[in-house]
Amino acid sequence: MSTQKYIAAILIVLGSQTIFAQGSNAYQADFSSPKLISGYKLIWNDEFNKNGKPKEANWKYEKGFVRNKEMQWYQPDNANCKNGLLVIEGRREQIKNTRYNADSSDWRLNREYANFTSASIQTKGLKQWQFGRFEIRARIDTTHGSWPAIWTLGVNGRWPRNGEVDIMEFYRIKDTATILANVAWGTREPTVAKWHTETKPLTSFTANNPDWVKKFHIWRMDWNKDSVNLFLDDALLNTTLLSQTLNADGTNPFLQPHFLLLNLAIGGNGGNPSASTTPIKYEVDYVRVYQKK
């Protein structure tokens, strides 16, 4: 072998080792290229490998009080990219409700102040997909008050008739820290959903892995015309057959495109954040969407 070829071979080996090391370090951002998956092609991804705000071509922001009577005020300031990660922060700070109306019965209006801020970003109107494999590598904060999520909503119809998939939710059920994987669709009552929910107490992960909450994990959805399958680190959490996900009018919300949301709620199902140290951090390393060739 010539000297040049030998040096080139060494560089290739070293480069491969570097990529492997980056990809295998559960405590850090993964800067390696998206993996190849047999039978699939990568159709969209965001690696968050920039400093500053998330890409405007990919993400929009929710603003203000939005849902579930949560405590946070959503604002763009709390979502930023740094060191290869999207970092969403839940902060303890008082914000004046710009829509405040003391006489309103709407909780979004009759709260004069929010005492926490956070961020929720979504691809609505920008990116949407029907079927595929969705992989999201993230590290979640499991302190009291924290309610992070990775989820999708159908583009057509009002909730819950449009369909919802919670690829990841973390919150507290009877004060037990819990990982959830959920699928929801409509019923005869316009605002009442039918849920297929699977739960795992956080202790089922931390018992054998004390550093679990310090590490990044991969949440995955495999979605096709027959089923939605939700995974955590390749372990199957939830299988929902689409033959069962029919709205009252017979439509199926999972046979239409969905958009993606990443958010960190504070309070509500997340529990009382009063004793928690802030900022509460929710870190997303990448989002990758594959579809079958």
C-alpha cells in the first residue's frame, strides 16, 4: 500500500471512530450524520446544529396561554439552539397577560399574570407528513412541574377529531413520575377524546440505570396505514391499530398528514413547580423523518 493510501485509510478509520464516539455518548449532542435505515429514505430532518433561533422554515411558535390551564406563558425567547441542541427553558418569571380581561370566564384571559414562561414550537403550515418513521433524540427534565412532550396533530379537523399522537409525554400521575405514549381520536362528544394510553413509571427506567435522566434517549414513531407504533430506545411502548381509531362519523384521523410539536409545559399534569429550581430544561438533539422507499 502506498504512503498516501495508508494515510487516507487511517483518516477514514479515525473519522469513523469519531462519529461512533459522538453517536454513542448518551450525555452529549450527536453530530454524526443521520443513519441509513434499510428500506427507508430520510425525507426531512432538523439537527439544530446552529446557534440562535430554530429555523423559521421549519418551526412556528405558540404564544401566550394555550391549553390545559397550564401555568406557563409561551414565548419565542425560551427556545434557542446552542451547541447542537434545541434548548427549551421553563423559567420562573412574571409576564403580564396582554389579553387580560378580569370579567372573562376564559382562563386564558382572566389571569392577569403568568409566573412562568416556556416555549412550544410546531411545524404547522410548514412541514407535514403522512406515514413514516419519526425519530427524536432528546433529554428531558423530570423535576416537579415539568411536562415536556413530542407529539403530532392532524392537519384537518378540530381536536380530537384531527387525531393526536404523543410520541413522548412526561408528567406525574398521582405524583408518580411517568413516561407516557398516547394516541387519541374523536368520539360522539366534540371535545372528548378516545385515548389509547400506555404508561411506564420513571423508576422502571432509573432502577437499572441511575443516570437515565442525565442521558439523551430516542423516541420513535413507526406509522403506516395499519398502525401507530411508539418506541423508547427501541423498546415498544404502544401499538394502536388504525382499524380502531375511527371518529364518530367514520373518518380516520391517522389517514391524513400530521404536523409535529415540541413543547415544555409547566404545572398542570407536570405537578407543582413551586419548589423546583429553574430553568427547567428540555433539550432536543435532532428530529428525523423517514419514509419507505
